[in-house]
Amino acid sequence: MSNSGYGGGGARRAGAGGGAGARARLRLGANRASGGRADTRAARERSAGRRRGEGAPEGVSAAQPVQPAPSLTVPDAAPSAGLRSRPGRAFPGGPRAAAEASAGGGGDRAGGSLFDVVRVAIAILDTAGRVVLWSPAAEELLGWPNELLVGRRIDTLVPDEEQVARIRTAIQETLRHGRWSGPAELRDREGAPVLVDARISLLVDGDGTPFLQVNLAEAEAVRAVERDLAVRDALFEQSPLGIAILDTELRYTAVNRTLAEMNGVAPEDHVGRTVGETLPERAADEITAIQRQVLATGEPVIDVTLASPITARSGYRSVSYSRMTDRSGRVLGISGTVMDVTERYRAVAKVEHARRRLSLLNEFGSRVGDLLDASRIAQELASAVVPRLTDHAAVILLQAVAHGDDLPRHGHDRRTSLLQLGTASVQDGPEVEVMLRRGARITFAEDSACGRVLRTGVPELLSGADQLSDVTYAGDPKMQAAHDLGVHSMLVVPLRARGIVIGLLLVSRAGYREGFDRDDLAFTVELADRAGSSLDNARLYARERTAALTLQRTLLPQQVPQPTGVEVAYRYVPGSSGTEVGGDWFDVIPLPGDRTALVVGDVMGHGLRAAATMGRLRTAVRVLAALDLPPDVLLRHVHELADDLAQGPDEALLATCVYAVFDPATATLTAAKAGHIPPVLVVPGEGADGPTRNGGPLPGGDGRILELPSGAPLGVGGVPFEAVELKIPEGSLLALCTDGLVESRDKDLDVGLGRLLTVLQEPYASIQAACEAVLDTMEQGREPDDVALLLARLGHGQAGTPTAGWTLPAEPTAVSRARRLVRATLAEWGVEELTDTAELLVSELVTNAVRYASAPIGVRLTLGETLLVEISDPLPDPPRERHAAEADEGGRGLELVTRLALHWGARAEGMGKVVWFEQALPGTPEAELAGG
């Protein structure tokens, strides 16, 4: 091949002869440039080949076929279909690179750098196109070993004349202009095409000899790097997120335009500065702390929301930072992204704000849902809004709402009576006491904000000193206190029920807190409407409860008598405010013969109907008690009246009752109960002094629960009522109560009865003090039911009361003997004026007893406030009065008793009966009336 195209033989001689030292120096420099790796094995092989004297020209073995030279072509367009390239190299630090390194093929590539991604092969040519140096990277790229190419012209390896021409053109272009570059297609040792990016530069050594440096890189790797750089540029410059790169001193090295616009600082003004030198101090401190944490720990911080550092444009930002390291793990700095999340933050804040408001509504509803007291509801409302909605709150109600009265039918004016029943504040102090005094009576001017809201029901939002001075009236001390507290915004909201304004809710904000807006006003109106419904329900309940209490108190005994031989104390406690009034009652009924009936009962249910039923039941018991029936018989008759005493035709009567009769003359107590709490009896101890009466002290003693046959509740039936007769020691204390006193949710009835018994066994200054002590020990966890308590100290009659009694045989002579005994006794007592009438009536009653009885007959006289005469016989049937005809010889005895006695009656006693009558003593109003 001719050499004329390379610039003449002089150039070639220089390259062959005098340039040997320069080529050696260039080869050494190229080896250093390609990594300083010398292929000692190849050098040893070349030396061995020369020693063998192989005649292959230019160091090429004769036995080895000459491979085609690589072609250096500049493609006009995309590579042809048959063009192929080597597989792409693994990215440093990636799994493929790690696998190659572990397989032993990576060498020092495991260190990882950009040169491991884009391998640059270097070759040095002289001006004649002869290879002076062939780097190991070139060997790896094209597969041609160094010993086969060094010293040979490149065109001897390129059989294609067209390719040789192109090589010449590139070399000539480089010699003229000093450089040439472009894509090229070469052939490796196996003849496969390799796409490369070629760069040719003109070099001159120290002797002035020119050389050509050829740099070759795989086109695929170059394109990949260019693509990655393009992606980086697109993400960095065109990203809607702010991006920053900072070095290890936390100084900006690069920021994109988005972040620069966010910070209001030009991109070039960021470079070399820290965040503290770029942003306001308050925001920079927080961001710097995050950056230092990421740089020190290496743990990324993701999506931290901060307030915008730009004071002119309020908002919020989400910042994320992560630490950057190179392929060898060396820390380079940190990278960060910043996103404007103002709209998202505000949307989330709005949702959270709505959630908190809904939570407040639900919480308030649950707190007042079971309340039926207007004062407590008002206080709960004020406490619910402080401090979550406001700093100070006052709930003002109409007096009618607080007291359970009917709402006024006329409009509100300055004469409307208002009470401040609910107050709450975030602070204490004298100003707060003046502005928010609970229970204060509120007055206002008709043209004030309170007056307008009361009249119209339209809420008002007030702000500023002028509007706040117009809340009630000019010069109101409460408004002056509000001004001293720094109140700057207030809402005056009506409390409404069924379209009627029943009060006001006043909420105010002070200090640096933001003033109220329309959303706050709408929410407060919703809260006030819910409170208004609860307040009106409490008012209606209070009115019904007051009516029920009034009815019940009118049906209970207005005056409790103090019969002979009995000292009585009682207490009635209505149910708590959360419960309607019940049907508990008690009664003390004087009976003939100085006997006393003690009654306690409980009608099941609550409210007006239970109170009305209780009144009917009490009336029935009093009427039947007047018939002097035994306790068990009386309860049976009341039970038979159950249908008539029930609350309605579809509701059965269900009530419990205990009925006891005490006779001081015989010191006996006869009691029966219908499903009720058993009575408690406390007997004075052995060392106690003689009992006193009429307010004397109680000595205490030994107590026990009277075990009476239970009996079924009235209205149930199926269980007979039975009476028990007991002998009562002088001064014993009898306690009758309803279940509300001794029952509790979590304890048995025996526990409550035991507690009652323990209290009554203690000594007290009076029977009234014993009542108070019993009520003071009521358990807090008891059922919120009514309580009726009746205590009776039982004696043996008044001292010095004249009494006389005889037992006569059932014979005709008993009549005359009874007359004589009565005459003599009355003469002895000094009441001879009663003798004639007493003898006549005794003879009639004893005659009836002798006629029908076959057992002894008893006669007893007692001189008290009246003369009481009692005739007993063993026959149980009571006498029946009848009207005798003119021709009848008998049947006029009871008629005489009816006309001549002050009172008369009959009662059962044991297996028989007692017929009694009373005569008024001389000089008494009853005697004068009887004489008239």
C-alpha cells in the first residue's frame, strides 16, 4: 500500500527511526493515562517470539493469519440491521457489578466511578498511521492484543479501500485542525462491528514529533450517560418541586429555579451559602436542625411540614432530605426536595377543624343527654366551649326555664328576668368574677345586643370596642371587666326551643386569639340549638316533677298525730333530679282504745300516675283502718280493691305495704306486710334508764329485723297475708321504711338492712336526730328512688291513767254483775254523771255476748280523755245493727249504743272480737254537744 497519502517518507522515517524514544515516552504516558497497567505477559510473549526468529513482518507470526483490520467509518444514519454491539457494562455499585466483582472479573472496578461506566480506550498513532501505543482498555474493547498492533500501520489491518480512505480523511482532518470527533464503526478481532464514539487529537512530544491520540468509547455507554444527564437536567430544572444540593458544610451547591422562586432568592445567590444565610432566621433554624440530623445519621427525613419562611406569602411546605454518598461510600452532602403544601395543609386543617367541631357537638350531647336539670345543662354548655371555642362563656336563661315554669307568652323586654347559670373561663381573677358571676341576675337595654337577640332570635357577631360596649347597657360593670380582660370579639347567640328564645349564650375571645368568623358563628348557633332542646326538656321535666311532688305532698299526711303511748318521727325524700317522683307514702292512724296504726307503702312506678295511685291507696287503707280491721284482713281487702285502685284499665296495681297496730294498754304490736321491706325493732338495753317520751333521748339498744310472713305485693295475689303479734318492751323503737333507703345497685338488701339496724342501735338525743342519722348514712350508689322513713317509740300508755277490767262467765248473772262493777268503778273515779248511760250500754252489750257466746266475757274500762268501755267475747262475727219494729221485743241494743255513745265500734282480737264505745267526760265540748 502506498504511503504517499500520509504525508511523505520523511514522516515515516521519523516514525521508524528517530522517533523511537518519543514513542517509548508516549507509550509510557498512554499506559499511565489508561490506568498505569503494563501487560507484562504480552511483553514476555513478544520477546519470546523475536528470540524464535519468526519471520512475520512487523512482529506478526507467519503461522497466524492476519485478521481484518478494524474499520473506522462514520455512519450517515442509524446503524445497519446487521450491526451489533457488546453488552452494556454493569453500573458501578449495582447488583450486576457486585456479581462481576465477586466473580473475579471486576478487579478494581468494584471501587465504582464514572470511568467504570464509560470505558475510554486510548491508542497513539504516528502521522503515518502506525500504532505506537495500544492501551489495555483498547484491547478489552476490540479484542486486539497490544503485541499484534504496535509498530504496524493501521491500514494494513483494513482490507477495505473505502475504509482506508476514510481513515486517511480523519487523520488529515486532525493534522490540519488538531482534532476530529464523531461516531464510528470498528471491527473487533472476531470481525463483529462495534459502535464507538471516537475522538482524535494531535499531540507533539518534546522533540516536536507529531502523534495522533485516538480516544474510543462505547457508543451505548456514552448514550446512556447522556440520557441520564438529560433526565437529571429535566428533573432538576423542570421539576415542580424545589430541589437543592448541599455539601458537607450544608452550603448550597445547586438549586433549581422552582426552589429559588419559593425562597425569593436567585439561584446563583444560593450557591455557597447556607440556609441560615438565605432564609429568615426563625425558619432557617428549624430547617438547619433537620439538615444536620440527616447529614449526621444518614437517615432520610421525609415529608416534614413546616411553615413557609417567606413572610409575604403565608403557607406551608413539605421538606424531605437524604444524605448523598459516592460509589465508595464517601459522604458528599445532602439533597433535598421542597413542595408547597399550603392547599393540602389547609384542606387537612379544615377537615380536622370540622372533625373537632363535630367531636365537640357529640361530646356535649353525651354530657347533657341524661341531664334534666337546667342549671347543670347550662354549666356543661359553658364548660364545653372553653377553651376549645372561646376564652370566656356565659349561659343566661329565662327564670321560667330555671324554675320549671311556663314560658312567657309576650315578647321579651328589659323587664324579662334572666339568670346567669353557666359560666366558664380560661383564667381566674376579680375581673372574671365580675363578668362571670354564676347566679347573677342580668339586665339589659332593649336596644342592646342582648335585647335585640332576645326579641328577634338572630345571632350577632360583635368586634371592636364600640360594638362590645353595646352588649347589655351603657356602663355595665361586666362589660368594663371584659374590656380589662382584653376581650375583642364576642358572639351573642340565642338559645331556642320550639321557636321561642329561652336564653342566651355569650362567648368571647381575648388577647392574641383570632376573632370569631362566620364559621364560628354558624357552629355556635348549632351548638346553642342543641342546648336549647335539652334546656326545654329540663324545664318540662322540672314542671312535671314539681306537679308530681306537689300532688304527692298534698296526698301525704299534712299533720302526723302523736297518739297515746307512741312518739312518731318521719322523713320523706323525693327521688334525685334525674328521676321522677315515686309513689312512696306513710301514715299514722289513731284507732279506738288508744291504739295506733303505722303504715308505710310503695307504689311501683314514677310520675303523676304513681302519685295519684298512691293517694287512692292511702285513702283506701285509712278507710279500712277506721273499720278497726286486723292487719292481715285489711291487706286482703286492699288487695281485693286492686283493680279499682290501678292507674288504668290496662295497668295492674303493683304496690308493697306494711301495716302494724300498736296497743299501749297491752303493749302488743300486730303487724302484717305485703311484699314489703321488713320492719326493724330496737329494744332498750338492760342498763338503760327508764324510757322518756315527748322528745326525750333515745338510749339505743339491741336491734333485730322482724321476720314477718312476706305476703305477695298488693295486686299480685296467690299468697295469703298473715299477721304476727309481738309483745313490745317499754320504750322500744320501731322503724318502717321503703326500699329506696336500703337498696343499692351492687349490694344485697340484707346489707342495707344491716346498715339501718346498726345506725338505730346507737343512742341519740331525740327520735328526730335518729331520723337524720339514718338519712345521712344512705349509700351514694343506691337507686335514685324515693325514700319514706317512719320511726315510732312505743310506750305503755300515759302514767296514772285509770283502768279496770274483769272476766265474767257467759251466764245471765253476768249482766247484773257487770252493772254493779261499772257503777262502783265510776263512783270511785269520781265520774258518777256517766253511770246511768254506762250501765245501760254495758248491760246491752253484755246481754248480746251472753246470748251468743259460750266462753268467758271480758269487760274493761279506761278513763282518759273519754271513758272507753270494751266488751270482748270469743265470737268472731261482729255485731250488726238493725232497726227494730214497734212490736219487736228486742233488737234495740246497738241502736241505743249508737244514739247514746260518743263513738262505738268493733274489732277483731285473737279468735274473737271486741265491741267498744266511748262517752264524753262531763264539762267537755263533746259532752255539751251530746247533751244538746
